[in-house]
Amino acid sequence: MNPLQSTWLGHELRSPIVASASPLTGKLDTLLRLEDAGVAAVVLPSLFEEQVVHDAVDLHATLEIGAEVFGEATGYFPELDDYNTGADRYLTLLESARTRLGIPVIASLNATTSGGWVSFAHLLEQAGAAALELNVYAPVLDPDRTAAEVEDAEVELVGDVAAALSIPLAVKLGPWYTSFGHLARRVAAAGADGLVLFNRFYQPDLDLETLEVAPRIDLSAAWELRLPLRWVASLYGRIDAGLAVTSGVHDADGVAKALLVGADVAMTTSALLRHGPEHVAVIEAQLRRWLEGHEYESVDQLRGSVSQLHTPDPEAFERAQYLRTLASWH
């Protein structure tokens, strides 16, 4: 028996270590390296609706080049194979990965319109995705929209996509909701087979020389694991959906903590970007040693044992822990 065997979105995995969406999962060669290193599943980078629309507009403009000249000048028109849209490139990667890899390949989608969510989800399913991860990210900057309106729209979105698919569906959420536990239960009831906690949003920065808004990416730190740990511990056994921890999983300690609070899998990105795909093997070896050292026969044996439902000190995840933390500073 494989002591690390886990299950995520209906798929049996060789371990709970999953490579989440990143530049490493956006190329076939690094996907193959991740599989060789022992990763249990991979999540492709998100297909953004804006990318597809932008590329389609560019393609249309390119095809118009030379349209005003004589018909004999067909050489002005580009070869279509050289101008695949964003969706075509993504689907090609997905199909290649599905063919070459022996592990589940999970597609990721971030759309902005209801039709975009459902139509692109169909495309990804038809291309052979083992499951679909909805990357729900739409900053609500309109002060006239209420929290209830935002949550209702997101729950409806999940229901629409779930109804249109026959493959498992995960939803990657951010933590910024007034009552996250209630929303998580609604999302699961709407059809999500799993929740991925949490989406790590990138915030805009300012360039003081140009006075322009500038993009900035910072890799995660291990301490960022604490937020998803708290919520997975709270939700374990209380919603009808699997749970994945992401953000701050850098080593076997992070994986073990995720399992202890009730996660089915632990997803990692920043550690692999820092150390390369082969770091998966290091994490797995460390996790095996940790299990043996603590006399666990399998990850199933420890999963959820320190969740709020099972811990002898459930208040540790609540307000009382805040007071203890403040008092612990010296």
C-alpha cells in the first residue's frame, strides 16, 4: 500500500502533492519534469477570457491586412496556423499534456461573462481536462454593489458551470468574504466538488518615476499558509466538498499541516519556482520521513485529526487564539 495515496476531485493520486497553476505548468517540458519528479497532479495556468477576446480581435485585424488591395495579392494574407487565438494555444497545451502525462491534468478558467464561463468550460472538457478549476477573481470596486449581490452572482456562476459539465469541478476562492464559511457551503451546494483555499491575488503597485500603475509579483512565504489552514480546519467535515490548501506550501511541513487540518491535497507553486520542478521529490521524501517518524501508516490516518471538528481545543481556531497570540509576544 502506498501510504501517501490521496484523492482529489474523484481522481486517485499517488500523493497529496499537487502543482498549482504557474509558469511551470504552462509548458509541456516542465510539466513532464514535474511528473518525473513525482507530482500527483497538475493545474494548468488559467485561461482568461480577456486573452481570448484580445487575441481574437488581433486576429481579425491581421486578416484585414491588404483587404483594400487587388484580389490577386493573396500573399498579403497570413497563414492561419501562425495566428492561433489564446484559446487555441491553451487547448493545444491541454491536449498535449493529457496525451503525454499519466497524471490528472486539471484545466483552470477565469472568465468575466456568464457565457464565457460556460462556453470555455465546455471547450476545456472536450479537450480532455481531468477536472476544471474555476479561478474566481473579479475585484468589486463598485460601491453600489452589495456583498449579497456579489455572493449570489458567484454562487449562480458555479451552478451554471457545474450544470454544464460532466467532469469534476473545483472552485478557487479568495478569503475576503464577510462570512466565508457560509459562502463555502453555498458554493459546494451549487455543484463544486472541491474548494481551493485561497486564491492569492496580485495587487497593483505604483511606479514613482512614471507615476503609472505597475504589475508586481511576489512569491509566497511560508507564513501565508496560516490563513488557509484556519479555514480548512473550520470547514472540514462541515461541507460536502473536498478541500485543497494553497498559498505558503513550501515543504513537507506545509503539506503535513494541510493534511492535519483536513485538506485532501496541498498545492504548491512558489517553492517549485524557486527550486525547480525536481523539488517535488524533495517534499515527498521529507513527507515520507515525517509520517514514519510520527508513526502514521498513511496520510488518511492523520487527515483532519487537528481540524476544529476533532481537535481537543477547538477554540484555538477562534477568537481566543487571537488573545493568546498577542500575549505570546516578548
